[in-house]
Amino acid sequence: MVVDPAQERNPSSVQSLLRALDLLEALGRRGDARLGELADEVGLHPSTVHRLLGTLGSRGFITQDKKTGHYRLGYAVLALAQDAGKSTGELRAVARPHLDAIREACGETVNLVVLERGRAVCIEQAEGTRRVRMNMELGRGFSAHSVASGKAFLAFTKEWRAALGHDEPYDRLTPYTKVTAGELEAEFAAIRENGISLEREENEIGVTCIAAPVFSTSLAPVAAISVCAPTTRLLEMQASLTRLLRRHVVELSRQLGHSVLSPHEESGARTLKSDVDRALDPPRKGNP
């Protein structure tokens, strides 16, 4: 399908696209809904929603139950999701045993996360075994500056401000969220030194996460592995989780083709050598 360049520049076309995406996201959250419910949720007039749903339905992105009148996502959405999954299929397959091993060792939910347009997106998960557990919803994005996995990416991204997609001050999601470039730069330096990112209640009160970056054949991370839990419980396990994550991200990075670099090969570049040393060193008492 060829799109007229004039149409691409038409603000009303862009607005219609954004509204259609809002409807798809609303249906994704609700499962199914009546037209009026969708109109209320996205803040549009029912006639506008009806027109947009008709367009989405003609391409298979939504379908309507003729008996109840409820709308739900169509199979075209599933096809897109499957295509997206193919692009990360190898990464998820290689990472899965590591996620499971970490989960078995700590009992907490373990996430494989990628960075997409300034947001940390969970693409694979080993669900925790504890009664109270913290799960990242698969496919849902979180502001990268406010979660441990996102910080693990940004710390090793040269143009991290561009990666976030907007200027400071960044969104303050809790009283503990770091919202200035200066605060984040200081934290990123510590992450590069330690190879570990710890976020305490910056995205959600009562939840703390720890993460480490995963590398492949480039100097930029291809993923991060994170563990999230109630704050008190995770901090009690911080030392053991640090060693556990280091060991597994080093091994996973090796499996993905990352080679050990010498520190002088690129200024400021993270190398696996430091992580290998830390992962293989016996834990020192009192040193996480």
C-alpha cells in the first residue's frame, strides 16, 4: 500500500492513528468491551470510536461478538506479536535456562528485558514461587530511568539521553525517582563499575529490583536480567543476588558471542573481564 506523502504530513491522519492505537491498548487491557466503555476509557465520542473500530475491524485487528456487541482484539494483532517474538526468539531461548536457574535459587520472579524507545520491556519471564511475588507484565514498557533493568541499559549507552527520548526533568513516579541528568550520570558510573543496577522503589513504592546487562557481539547491551521483589525481602538477598546475576549474565553473554575485551580497547566501554573476575571470585564477607 502506497501512502500519499501529503497524507503522511496531515496532522489529522497522525491523530487518527494515535487514537486507533489507544483503542487497541484499551482492548488489550480490558479483554473485551462495549463501544461506550471504550469511548469512556479513551475519552472520545462514541461515533469517532465506532468509525475507528470499523477501520481496525476491516484489517482484522479487532472483532465484534454479534450476540453481545462486545469488541475484542483480532487475530491480526496476534500475528504481529508472533512476528515480534521471532526477532527475539534466539535471545529468549538461550536466556531461558538462566532465568529458570536464578528463579530456582531465589524463588523470585526473574525477567528478561530489552530497551525499546526509552522503555524497559519484559520479553520473557520465569515466574516466582513465593506467595507474594512481583511480576512485570510481558510486553509492557516501563520508563527506563525508573527501573533497574532500564538503568542497566542506559549506563552502557553513550547517547542515553537520546535513548530516553526526552529531556530532563524526567518523570517522577515516586518520591525516590531520580529525575535529573546529574543524578542519573552518577548512578550510571556506579553501575558501569559494579556491573549491577539496584533500584529502590523508584517505579513503585514497596518494590525494589536488581538487574545486570547482557551483551552480545557489540559493546551495547542486548538485554538485561532483573529480579524484582518486595523491598525488605530483596535487600536481604542483595549480596547473593548480586553474585547470582553476575555469574549468569557473564555466561549468557558468552553464549551470545560476547568476547572479553581489555579495558583500553574503548574508553568507558564495559568489559566482561571485570564481571568474570567478580563472578569467579569467592564472596568476601560483608562485600555484596
